[in-house]
Amino acid sequence: MTNIIMKAAPSLLEKMKDHYKQALLEKVPQGGLFVAKTNNCTITAYRSGKVMFQGKNNEMEAAKWGNAEPSKSPTAFKAKTSGSALPENIASMSFIGSDEVGTGDYFGPITVVSAYVRKEHIPLLKELGVKDSKNLTDPQIMKIAKDLLSIIPYSLLKLQNEKYNRLQASGMSQGKMKAILHNQALIHLLKKISPEEPEGILIDQFVEANTYFRHLQGQKEICTNNVYFSTKGESIHIAVAAASILARYAFVKAMDKLSEEAGFTLPKGAGHQVDQAAAKLIQLKGEASLDHFTKLHFANTEKAKKISESM
């Protein structure tokens, strides 16, 4: 599916941000202005004025902003790296990929996975349909993940909401939490595959390399050998795509469990439907239950309280 790219003036970008305010996600890429997720479409706006529409309804969503002259281009946004330059033949090397899911979701934990893909397994993973989890449906993810679990070594970490909320309340940023989780997952995986060593490690970049390592100051062990950082890591090495799928798989399973506890299906993301679900949860289980189900510092909490009060 081709992404739709359009150019928008600053005034239009502000209108778009206001229009999608109920669907904004917390995680924004480097150089980004906002990311919003509606039904079957993800909208990513950049400070440069470019706006990308991804998903089944991208043409319909882009058409709302017709004065911005849309143009289709699958390669308009290139990956950006920080730290050491990537090896020229990285895609064909034995690499560990590391990615996370759940950072922009109000309900559910953050899941981080580091996955090791040996070069001889690359063709098999491609045959299985391994690609960025954002471009796969939940049923596809569940199917592919079950195959991956028996093929590649991996390390999975889940940051449950109670601990997330304690760390956030203590002043720790989400970026630092993610850095610590990635580092721990990498250390666990390296020990699991020892004495074998990967040719390198690629982390799907969420902060600059120097910021990532600054977040890790004070940790007992820090993985630094042949560590690379790049946005769109899943397009650079299939190990990142595999990690993305396994992280999404763990997140979906966690959401299913939380939905079972709640007594109704909890929606993903951080849009208006999430506010409604959180308000329902308050009515059923009390405001204190949000600590277990949600990331409390999201704006959804206050919105849900107001909706609950009007019920």
C-alpha cells in the first residue's frame, strides 16, 4: 500500500493538529509535529510541512485537506541514523534488532523485544511475511509471531502500568524508561546466545544515540558494542521487524488479559474512544483501578474523569 504525502503550510498544520486532537499519540518521530491515529489511518505531520497518511483509509483522510496538493511517494521519508554509521551490507548480516510497542497507548503495558536473526534465517523470515508490525493486522501478527517464537532467540520485557506510573511520578521520562528496557533486553539476549556474538545491534531509534546512552548512566551493565540507531529500523534489517512483531504480539496478549479483567474490550491508542472506555472503567471499578490499566499521566485520565462525572 502506497503512503500519501502532502505539503501543508504552518497554518494548515495547526488546523490539522486541532482536528485530530482526540486521536493524538504521545510518540512523535524526530522532526515530527504530531502523530494521530484514526480508523485505518495514521497521520504523521513533520515540522518541515510534510504530512504522511498511512493505512487503508489514507486517500479518504488526505482528501479532507485537498488544498495541500497530495502526491504519492513510498520513499519520501528516509531513515535517519545517529551514532555510528550503519554497515553497508547490514541487511544481509546476522543482527539483533530491538523495538518497543505500547508507548502511545493509554491502556496496556510497554513491551520491548530484542530479537536475533542469523543471516541464514533472513530468507525464511521474509517468506513468513515478517515486516513492520504497524503494517500488519493483529491476526497476522499472532500467526507470524507464533512461527518466530520457535525460530529466533529473543528477549521480551514488559513494563506494567503500576510500575510505569511509579517511575513517571518519580520524574523519570518515558524515553529513559525505554532506554533502560532496551538495554536490559539486549543484555538478556546476548547472554542467551553466548558464546555466539551478533555482527551488530540495531535499535529502532526513538532518541539520539548520545541521549540514549545518557539515559543509561548508573546502570550496572550497558550494552555498547556495535550498537547502531536508526529510524525506520524495520526497513534496514529484518531483525527490527521481527522484534516489532514479537513486541506487538506480547502487547496484544496483554491487552486481551486486561480486557478480560475489565469485563469489556479495551481499545488501543489514545483517542476519544479510549476516553469513553476509561470512563466506563471508572464507573465499574473505581478511579483507583486506572493505575493498573492505564498510563495515568496521559491527558485521557482527566478527560475520562469528566465523562464519568457526567454519566
